[in-house]
Amino acid sequence: MFGINGPEFILLLIIGVLVIGPQRLPEYTQKLANLVKELRRMASGAREQIKEEVGIDIDDVDWKKYDPRQYDPRRIIKEALLDDDTKPVSANAPAAVAAVSGAAAVAGTPARPERVVERLPAGEAAPFDTEAT
């Protein structure tokens, strides 16, 4: 559970007995038993609360379905690309393509404004901001 094997666990128990001492050992074992009982009670209470709120039993859930290791991004992309989800081309599609490309404007569709590029006069240095670098 914690990556501790048998001999390591026995060594930890011996160290625990020596550190705690024989007088306080029964008290601490009782506290540990109460802690385990409380954790089990909390877990069962959470299970019951989930069952009441969601309406399903945790034991009935197929957890393998939600395992993120089963998802292969290559397979998901391949399925998405090969998915036959083509939409029919509308009658206005060629005109819309022409309007976007700037060749002609369709009636009722405004033409796109030309892009304005401001250039510095020849020989003038570009502005430099010392605080920006």
C-alpha cells in the first residue's frame, strides 16, 4: 500500500514501540483503531450521499470507461478527420467565397475595406521604447 514490505513494517513497529513506550502504546493503538473506524464511517457516509444525490450506486459504475489512459489522441483525431459529417454546400457559397477573396461583392454584402499600412518616411528611425525591452 505505501511501498513498505514485511521487514520494513516490522522495523517501523519496533521503532514505534521504542519511541512511544510500553505505557502509552495501548492508548495510541486505541486512537489508531478509532481513526480507522472514523475513516470507514466517513467513506460509507460519502458513498451513501453520492448514491442519494446522483441516484447511482458506485459499485455499478463502469470505471474503465472513465480511465484517461484508454484514450489515444491519434485514434481520436483519426476518427474526427474520417467522420463523414459533411454539410451540403449552399447556393450562395461560391458568391461568399468570391466576396471573401475580394474578387466581387455579392448584392447586399459590403466589400471588405482595404488594409491601410502606415510606413515611416525614408531615412526616419523606428521609435524605440527602452522600457519595453
